[in-house]
Amino acid sequence: MSAEQLFAICNATALIGWLVLIVAGRTSWASNLVTGTILPLMFALLYTALILGHWGEAEGGFATLAQVDALFSNQWLLLAGWVHYLAFDLFIGSWQVREAQRHGISHLIVVPGLILTFLFGPIGLLLFFAVRTAKTRQWRLA
């Protein structure tokens, strides 16, 4: 299987996960099990396999932007970086849903933040924190 084919499979899987979270996120099986555990762990296993299988091919590193650019010139490591985002963003989206439930925040109010988390990660997280802070009148995590 090529990196491009695996990329397409990962994207489709993540999209299904996000749709489950948006549509059925209020159910515990969705945010706890499917999008909060199973899918992120599947992505984590794939990420681990990609790193173990292709790290030796790597040029570059993390000390400078130029080194990161060189590191991600390897399509398998670029895919690993993308899978990293897919896993963590979906995990954060699941946490947002559970946190909203814990604080009595309507799921419909959370959905725009979920969409932004899916598309732009930290921007969605920022919106969620703003919504949660407005609802709870506190910004800190419990």
C-alpha cells in the first residue's frame, strides 16, 4: 500500500469519527469509546508503525524549521505527522464533548467548535474554552 492510499484511508476514517462525534457525541459509546479511545488508539498504533518503519530514512530534525522541512520531505514521515494530528484532534474533540456534558453545555453549542477543531485544531479548542468559560465562569481545568 502506498503512502497516498494510506493517507486516504486515514482521512476517511477520521471523517467518519468526526461525523459520529458531531451526530452521536452525546452518547457515551461515541465520545468515550469510538472517538475517545478506539480511533485515537488505532491512529497511535499506525503512527508508531510509521515512525518505527521509516525514521531511519529521515533527514532533518526538530531544531530548526529547515530541519523540520527536511524531515517531512519523506512522504512516510509526513504521513506520520498527519496521523499525529488526526489522533490528537479527534481525542481533543471527544474530550470537548465529555467536558461539555459534564458542565451541562448543549451539544449544539459545541458542534461549531468541533468542526473548527477538525479543520483547524487549536482554533476549535480556543472556541471550546471560550464557550466553557462563559458557561462555568471559570477557565481552569478540574
